[in-house]
Amino acid sequence: MRVPWDLLVSDNRKYVKGYVLSKQYRMAKDGIAMLSRQAAHAFGWARTDQPVAMAVLVQEPDRRRRDLNFSKALKDGITQGGAIWEDDRQVRDERWQFIDTPGKRDPTRAGAILTITRQRGTP
């Protein structure tokens, strides 16, 4: 599944008379939910209640320093989509790799490629 850069958010809360989910986070979660449903349908994936592994390959749009904590939004969106897994606690192996391309980065290719597989041999 390909996730565009604008859906990779690292902060889920903002303070307004108490903490609330930010608008950006809610929109990202909805977008990821839709993408996960489409990907599950396209690949013939049946929703699982078994442990899964998740591998994410990220390409940033530029070299600016930023907080790169995208895991929660990505997993919450997939859970909301309801087509991949029942709950994100099923993710038992999570790997993130950031592509470090030399020279100028191409913002049109920024985002993440996500691969989810069922874990074999787990009790």
C-alpha cells in the first residue's frame, strides 16, 4: 500500500481546553483507512485476527528536520479501515526504513510504502 506524505502525521493531539485529536490527525486517519480498504480489496486480503508483521519504507520530501513518529497514525488508520486486522495490537513485528537519497529529494515521490504480512509459526 502506498501512503502519500500528507497522510503521515506524527502528532495526534492538540490542546484546546484539554487534549483533542488534531484535525490533521483525524483527516490522515480517515485517508489511511480508505487506502487500507482499497489495498485489501485489490490484493484479496481477508481480515485477520492473527499476528502480523508490518514493514514501512519512507521517503521524505526534503532534508528538513522533523519528528518522524508516524506509527500511531498509520496503525490507527488501518484499524479504522477494518479490512486488514481487528486491532493494531496484532502487529508483532514492525520495521521502519527511511530512504536516504543523495542529492536533492523529489517531493512528488514522498510518502511510504507499507507491506503487511501474516506471521507464520506464532502461537
